[in-house]
Amino acid sequence: MGQNKQIHLMGLIAVTLVAVTVIVGCATKTNPPTPNCDQATVGSCTTASDAKIVGCVEPTGATPTAGKVKATGGCWKNGAGPQPGTCTAIGTHVVYVKNGVTGGDGTSFAKAFSTVQQAVDEVKAKRPATSTDLYVIAIAQGTYLAKNTVDSGAGYYAGVDSKGQANLHIWGGFTGDKECKENHSDDAKLTVIDTEAEHENRVLQLVYDKAGDGKNVTVEGLTLTGAGNGGAMRAGGAIRAQFVDLKLVNLRFVKNVNDEFGAAVALFASNTVIQNCVFVNNEAAQGGAIFTNNIKQDAPGAQAMDMTVSISNCIFGNKDDLAAGANKATGTDGEGKGGAIWNRRVTAASAAGKSLTVTITDSSFFGNEAGGDGGAIFNDGTLALKGTTLFQGNKVAAGRAGSAIANRKLAPKAIYTAEDTVKFGENFVGTTAQTGAACVDGP
């Protein structure tokens, strides 16, 4: 860049490049801009010998061509050639969702579907019957209503139904109009799926016919709120999952209710990983936020399976306002088990030998409440506590057991090792504070 060079812009004017002279248009180092190259603006350069790129450039010295590299950021580095911005593809098979778009076919954010269910239906229609490819539903920031008053025929009302699709990634948090991973934010508050606060619909139904059908399903980057009972198969407010290998990543579950089990999530016979999620102000009769069960719902014990659930870096409640953020198991007469979580292993003779193992790592439980036993957790299975896990301000009703954790006598013990920093602060039975490891054998 030590020498002056001229680049003719659109055949009308000439700009002399010296130091940080701006290139406006579409150009390479030696060739003039081409009109059919889409324009994109980049930021300022930080080095005096760099020329700022404003436009679309080739990675080599060839004349720019439509559809080639589009610069979304970067500088022309001291004569070394263009440094275009990065755009990493979201996936091979992607269907797009964005509020306010009408008549779209889901092929881009500009032509997006306006509802998540439309995108799921499109995946089902387009996926070859034998395909195991991953399909991504990319959802732009905004609030999406998931109201559905039509019974699907399976006894539930779901705002969004996965329609039996495996190898599926439902991914919220995209902030721009470009179809790039770089335009994704980890802020789960940006993309919200709401049932209009009517508490009549489940937000997301992930139900499969038999073990092995629901392979590789991920839900990520969303806030799920306002969910309710969802019809005859009522367990699971925001999400009900059955026979699915599931990942729940970077989700917020806020103000969901259910009059049976798991206002945020009910898991039946589903190996599940839950990472970086927040559960606030969810209420169910039992298992205020999460309910786990190693069997198909309402099935005989013979259909039980070995099931594992891993929960890491999650927060249950609000440390700054214990009462307002509490997840609650509201059942009375001792039936409100597990303010945040109830792990329910099938104990029928026909299910002998089948296990439910839940591992909780580096997670916090603040102010959760149970009308029965287990202010934070009621455990019927194997419960492993690891890492820096904290129980503070959780409580049960007067006369009940386990202000933090109640471990049923018939269940394997809740375990944690000396090298892990599991901490129990003050947890409460009624108004009486208990300190130390409030982990007891329940009835």
C-alpha cells in the first residue's frame, strides 16, 4: 500500500488509495468493482497501512463475480489481499423461522416460516424416509406463540409437535438476516416460545413410538414459558419427551405449570443431557421443574429401561429472590414430592434390574419448595452429586422430610464424593432452618 493505486468505481469516478483510503463498492486489489456483487459494510481498520473494505471482494486477484465471497468484516491487510468476514454454514439441511415473514418457504431468513411448527412440518415433508442426516430449525430472535386447541389424536395439545422426527436440532437465538453461525447469540432470552400464558398447551412435544426412534434430538437457545397441562397425557408442561435421546442446551424455563408432573420437563424412557439451563417459577403437583421416569408413560413395568440423565451448570430458582424464583411441587398430603426435581424409578417386579441414574454437576438450587418430601429433590433412583453444587433456602412443609434432598428408602443412595464441593446451606422444614447435608431417607 506504499504506492498510490487507482480503482475505478462503477466506471464513473476514481479513488486514490493511500494509507486507510476507503474502498466503496466491489473490488479486488487490481480490478475495478463489478455491479452485480452484493454490498456489505465492514468496520474501521486499526492499522494505518490497511485499506478498509466496504463491499464484496474476491479472496484472489480475479475479477469479482456474483455469489462469491462477501466481506462482512475485516480489512485489506497491507497488500496481502482481502480478508473477508467469516460466515460458517448453520448446517447442511436448514429450515428458517422468523417473525413477521409471510408466504415464506423456509429457505432463508428472508423467506422464513413464521412458526416453528411450519418448520417441523417442512422437515418431515422433505426428509427422505431412510435419511439419518441432521436437520436444523434455525429460529430468529423474537416471541413466537405456541397455542393449539386441536387434539392431535394422541391425547395432547402441543404448540409444537416434533412429528416423530429424529436427528433434529431446534435452535433459537439468531440475531441477523444472514444464514451464518456467527449471527447466533447465546442469550436464551432473545427467542421466546410462549403459549399466551393460558397454561393450556404444552410448548414442545417430543414423543416417539419406541426406544431408539428419537435419536439425536437437541433443543437449544430458547425461553419456554406459559406452558400448561397439554391434554389427557398431562405430564410435562413446557416439554414432554418419550423414547428420545435428548439434549437440552442453554434454555430458560419460566412460569410453566402442570397439575401432574414436571412443569418444565417430563422425561419418560429418555436418556437426556441438560446443560446451562435455568428453571424459574415452575409449578407442578410433583417434580416442580423436572420429572424423570424410566418407563413409557402409563405403560407396564415390562417396558422399563435403563435411563440416564445428566444435569450440569444449571440453576433452579433465583438466588437473589428465593420466593419469587422458586420452583414448587404443590401437591398436598405429602404428595408434592421434589420442589425442583423428582427422579422416579419404576419399582414394579416386572421392571426389576432397570435403573434410573441422575447425575447433577456444578448446579445450584435456591429456594425451591415441596408440599411433601424433598424441598429441592426427591429421589427414587441413583442420584450422583458432583462438582460445585449448592443447596440454599429450599424447604418442605412442616412435618415432611428432606429440606434439600429426600432419598427414598427403596432407592439407591444419593452419593457425592469428598473431593467434590457439594454444599448445603440453610434449608427449611416449615420455618425451621436445617444446616448441613439435609439428605435423608424418606418413607
